[in-house]
Amino acid sequence: MAEDESGFIPLVFSELPQKEMHRRATEFHELMDKRRTTRHFSSREVSSKLIETAVKTAGTAPSGAHLQPWTFVAIANPDLKMRIRRAAEEEEEKFYAERMPEAWEEVLTPLGTDYVKEHITDAPWVVVLFRHSQRQRSNGEWAPTYYSQESCGIAAGMFIAAIHNMGLVTLTHTPSPMRFLGEILERPEHETAMLLMPVGYPSESAMVPQLQRKALEEILIKKE
Ligand code: IYR
């Protein structure tokens, strides 16, 4: 494929037959509909290759001005996981005891969460997604990134889908505040921790809340 002077190349796109499109669409939905978030992880090992592949998949996400404003830190080291858990629990204990507003409690209580975060030490891997609020030019100067929240949100979604597709589970955990993650993981100032995702097998007694997903009619408005 010849490169154009403008730096553009032809799009690689292979059209699928209609029937195949419908088959794949349904199959993918059925797969994703089986995804559940659990807080109960087995400590069974997971190959680091699988984590690498999930991060590579996340790294295919579209991003504002293609700045790819993300860093994934994948932690298997038990001491680091323990330090993260202790710090997360310290913050979460204050949140659950003092900081949680009543309206928040109303929707969180049915999900049975509390300040104890054993998933951080149980899971073989903890992946922390850091969002870049700034980028460094090649001359060392700093400049903004664009739509980094949206970009990292999309990348996180793709990571979650990749983990589910490979037969593992993850949990989107947002310890609040999560500044401690940058400190423990020694990330630079322009990177802000956004999401902590334990990854692994579910424990044999893993539970999930009995939830209902909204019906299509509740989430889709068609204007034809
Ligand atoms: N960050 C806390 C609280 C929490 C908030 C929401 I919104 C959740 O969906 C679940 C938990 C925690 O992780 O426990």
C-alpha cells in the first residue's frame, strides 16, 4: 500500500455479507450481555501475556487528536497490591463513614459495597488506568490533550470487553480520592489515576447483585 504524500493511506475495510453482519452483531451482543462485574476474585494466576493483549486492545481506542492520553499500570507485585489496598481502604473508610451523601447512599446500598477492598489483593493483576491531562512536545514544552476523559473512557470500555472476551473478570473500582495511586505507582504529575481494575478469575463463590439491564426502548430513541 503506497503512502500518500499527505501521510494518508487507504482504509483497510472488508465488507461482510448482510447475513454475516447480523450473525456477528447478535453473537457479540450475547457475549457482552453475559459480562458481570464481580468483587470476588480468585487468586489463581493469570498469564501476563493476556494482560498485555487486553492493554493492546484498549490501546486501539480512538482518542482526541490521536494523542492516546493513557497509561495502563499492571500490578502483580503483592507488596504493591497490599500498599494500594491499604491506601484505598483508608480513603474508602472515610467515604463510607462520613463523606457519602444521602442520595448516593440510596443507590449504592443495594449493591452491597463497603470500604473493605479485598479484590485489590485477591486478584492476580490490578490494572490502573492513568489519564494524561497534558502532553510533552518533542522540544520538552507542555501542551494540552483533548477529550482525555472521553478517550480514556472508551479505552477502558475496550479493555473491559477484551477481558470478558478472553474469559476473565474485572471490576471498575474508583477509590475516591485516588491521588495515592500516582504516588505509590510513581507516575508523573500530568497523569491522573482514573480507574482501578482488578483482573482475574472469579472466586468459586463469587456473587453479583441481581440487576436488570434497561430495555432497548429505554435507552434507544430512533429518528427515522
Ligand atoms: N468508590 C467507592 C464507592 C462506590 C461508588 C459507586 I458510584 C459504585 O458503583 C461502587 C462503589 C467504592 O469503590 O466502594
